[in-house]
Amino acid sequence: MHQTDHLSLVIPSCKPETDEYYVRPQAAWERMKAARNSQQTVYIYGTTGSGKTSIVAAFLARKQYCYIDMATTGMEEFACVVQEIVSKADKKEYGPSILVIDDLHVLESQEDKSICGQIIENMSMSEDVWLILISRAPVPKWLKPVFVRSVFLTLGEKELYLTEKEQESYFERWDISLTEAANERVRQLGAGHPLALKIGAMLLKNIPKEEAAKDKTGAELQAIEEAQKNMWDYLEVHVYDQWSVELQEFLEAVSIVEQFDLGLAQQITKRKESGELISRAQEVGNFLLEYRKNESVVYEMITPMKQSMRRRLSAKYSQDYISELYYSAGNYYEIEGDVPEALRMYEMCRCEDGISRILIENTRRNPAAGDYFALRHYYLALPEEKIKESVELMAGMSMLHSLLLNEEESEHWYQELAVYAKEKTGGVKRAARSRPLYLDIALPHRGSVRMIDLLKQAGVLLTERKVDLPEFSVTSNLPSMMNGGKDFCEWSRKDKELANSMGKVLSLVLGKYGKGLVNIALAESYFEKGGEDYEVALLAGNGRMQAEAGGKAEQVFVAAAILTKLSILNNHMDAARDMLESFQKKAEQEAPKLLPNIGAMQVRMDLYTGRTGQASQWLGSAPDEDIEFNIMDRYRYLTKVRVYLATGRKEKALLLLEKLRYYAKIAHRTYIAIEVKILKAIALYRMEKEGWQETLQEAVAEARNRRLL
């Protein structure tokens, strides 16, 4: 008599069959073999059709085993079957028994889960039973204690997917030969998902010969797309429709967002029990991915389910209800400070007031702290009448167009604001009058001409309480003040004199941005002009301490950058790296907008030390000037030029330098213009082209004129 022959008769109607075309995923198969040899309990999970039961049926095809499907077996019957297995195994007549328990995810009551958990623990600890558990979800909470004590082998859904070679073998069994394009499309859509492959194979096999003869690739691609739709329909009928109405409604509602945490789920659905519903969703299938983001847990539906839930939402509910869901999500994102997502949600529900509110709030920040460039499409989509209703929006449009190098449009909105200010009275007039003065100082294309007079004027008006100025950014998140928010090269000629005469005014006008500014600016000016190391370090150190005492992290960055460059100049690279990395940790907590430029400065240090490989890798995360040119990324662009030159991409360097040259001209950036000419001279020299000497001489002459040499 074969091993455990009697067990196959326990519940014969439930025993699974093997697909005749089945191809085993080899890596998962080998892990199953290892578990069998050591009698280790196996826990297999994945969505419907991912091949959970198939791999078990194929692996046990020549063995006798007991298969129990919890979807069709009551707990009482289950306990009786297990008792019979135990009593037979105790007699040790046939060797170890094999018990397969499928569809564990269907258990709902705590009592059933408790009983099942105890039975599984007893079975997994027995040397006479090899236990295989199958579910649609990862190990649930109620089974975690047993999982930890018994050390299950887990096979996740993706381990059951077929590799590219295994996929080809599967189609060979169907006698299907796909074109390269069709084979790649199958991989893109299904990633080797067994059910997706089966549905695809059935449709591909039935392609009419005349269609295949005309356009084989086209016919195959069409069949594959149809298979994808059939897959979604299958999941809807055989999986989603089997869930409780409450769970379906919850998942349909939260499907409007890409990811959600508990708070967002409660805000969208207005259900206090959202946490319980999330737990239930995790237990009924491997459809909900879980991530850790900062201090919170974030969930995301797998793409097929998300798309299906959105289709169901659209088909079942009114547009008013769906708009309400988007509005609730937008409101949550707005409160949390996630501006791009808030705007996307408000756009979906056509909430113009929400969009305007966020855009107005963004204009109250300086360009370095705000998101003008990222939000430009929303600003540019605003009707002109809507903009003219708001002082903030008119000022914001003037700033945005200046950032986009649209000088004419920027001046247009500046004039509209000026006219508006003349027509108003009282508090509105004060607000309207403050904005043109702010723009006079802050607009990028205005340069630093008349800056001293403007700052003095602002100081007087602030003292007399006639204006309220928005915040300025002296650095624009760059590691420089002389070449930060504005170009102050001209000031380097009279740095000490200006420090004495303008120090108090700057502190008044710039507020927190003025703390430590005078000392740090002097330190940078002295450093650029080759001043004494001790004096530079003293000024930078004092300025940093002042900025750290109630000032801004942006100013601290400049001081840290000066001290870092001083260490580099003296060939103390380790000290330089330690100093910058130490500040980076601080910025991660207090000023994340500084991180891109901190990274760019670290790349420059890599180039100084010959670590070209590391610098080259950074290009993958650097801004792409071929897609769009953002003047706020100028420091990273200039770093990119250096990497291009270091890696031999001289033509790319010249193309980017031309864009930077144009920007420097429009925005009156003398320092950048000098830097561009020096880098251009290097590129031309390495390309053995004429003109490099003249270009270099122009840069040197300009630097001498500004006393930067």
C-alpha cells in the first residue's frame, strides 16, 4: 500500500488538479524540495491565479496527501479530519503524512482563527506531518505567533511567477511562437503571472490564421491587451465581488489616491473603522502593499486592483459623490502640506477655490522655499480675471514669469499690481504697496541694480509700519550669498564699507535671513579674493553661530560651505567631507530643500579627489536640462558641466553652458557668466578648438574688475 493512501479519501472532491500546460517556477520548486527534506512548514501566498495551488498540486502529483479547502470545509469537519490524520500518523504505519490547508484567508471569526491557529501549531510541531498552508495574503496577525515559533518557509506571490525562460517554455507547451514584441508585452503586463499567461495563451491560440498572416505582431498584441481586460474581469467576479459590501466600498473610495495612510483613508471614506477595514483587506488577499514612510505606515493597492476599483467607482456612483471623495483627499493633503497631491485632487473635482487658495499660499513664500516652478502649470492655467482679484496672485505671476525668464510677462503683472495698488485704500492698499517693493528687490531678472537704495527704502517703510514685506531668500538654497538669490559681485569691491553701512538695514529687511549675514557675506568675499584663512574661518564661524541662534538653515549652509571649501583648499579632504556630512544630517531634519545642492557640492568634492565614477552616477539623479531648464537648479547645472567635462562629454557640457550663459545674461548674473566662460574655455581647449584663450581672458578680466582675483 502506498504512503497515506487512506488520506486521499478524506475529502476527495476538493483535491486540486494540475494544469496540463503547467511550468514550474524553478527557484520556488527548489525551496519546496528543501522544506520537504527538513519537514519545514510551508506558507504560500498570492492573489488568485498566481499559481499557489498549482505548484502544490504539481509538487505532490506522485504523492498521497490530504487537501482541505477552508472555503468549503466547516471548522468542525476540519477538526475531525485533522484528528484522523493525527491518529493514523501516531501509528507510524506509513511514514510522515502530508496535509495541505488552502484558502486560509476566508476565516473571519476570531474563534475560527484561534482554533485553526492551534491546530496549525500542533501540526507544524509534529514530526509525523508535513504541513503546507495556502492563502491569498501574507501571514496574517492571528497566525504570526505560530509563524515565529515554528519558522515557516514562506513563498510569496512573485516567487511563483515565471521567469522569461519559463514563460517561453509555457508558450511552447501551448505550441505558440510569439514575436519578440508580443513576448515583451506579455512580460510587461503580466510579469510572469500564471493566470495572466493562461488567459493570454488561450486567446493567442485562437487568433484566426488570416489575421496572423496579415500582421502577426499586431494580432498578438491585440490578443494580449484583450487578455489583460479578461484578467481584470476575472478578478472582479471571482475575487472582489466575494468580499463584504463594506470592504468593497472602502477600497473603491481609497482607490482615487496612489497611496494612503490611516488618516487619509478616514478622511476620504469618513469611516472611523478604516484601520479594521485595512487589516481585513490585507487578510483577504495580497492586494495591499505596506510601506514605512517617515513615522507612518503607508498602503498601496497593486496596480490591477487599483485600476479595477476605479472602474467600479466610476460605474457605481454619481459624479458628485466621486468629486466629494477627491475634495476630501485634497483637503487632507493640503493640511499635511503635500501641495502637488492636494492640487491634483482639487483639479480632479474642479475645485477652483482650493487651487487658488494653495497657489496664493505658495506666493507668500520666497522662490527657494516655495514651489513656483513645480506648480507653474497651475498658475499658467488661471484665468486672467481670477489673477487680477488677488494681490498675491499678481505678485506670484510676476515672480513666476521672471523665474521662467519671461521678462516681458513678469513686468506686465508688475504693472497690473502697481495699478491695483493705486486704486485701493486702507489695509488692501498697504498689502498691494508692499508687493511691488518686494518684487523690486526679489525679481530675478532685475539683477542687483539699485539694490542698496531699494533696501534702504524698504528699511524706512518697515520702520514707519507702512509695508509688510514677505520673506526673502538671500541664498536661493545655494552655498553662497554673493552668488545666491542675487548676484552681489559688485558689492565685493566695497565689502567692509557696505557691511558697516548696510548691516542694520539688512537685518531689519531680511528678518531671520539677516542673522549672521554680514559676517558670512564678508567671509565669502574674503575667501573669493584670497584673504587670510584665519580671518575667513573666524568670520564664517561667527556668522554660523549667529545664524544657528534663531536664523535660517540656508545661512548656516553658506557658512558650512565656506569652511568646507577652505578645508579643500588646504588639502584636508577628510575634514571637508566630515563637515559637509555633519551639516547634511542637520538639513535632513530642518531644511530638506537644501539637500539637492548639498549633494551637488559633495559631487564636486568627488571630482576634486578623482572619484569620477561616483560623480558620474550622480548624473542619474541630476536635473535634466534637455527636458526643462529651471533656474533654481543652476548650482546643480554647473556641477553637471564639471561632471560632463570629467567624463569626456564635452559637447554636452557646451550645450548646457550655452543655456547657463543665456540665463546669466537675462538675470544679470556676473559671477555665473564668469564661471561659464572659464568652463567653456576648458571645454574648447580639450576639444582642440580655437577661441579658448580669448574666452578665458574675458573671464579673467571680468573677475579682476570685480576684484575676485
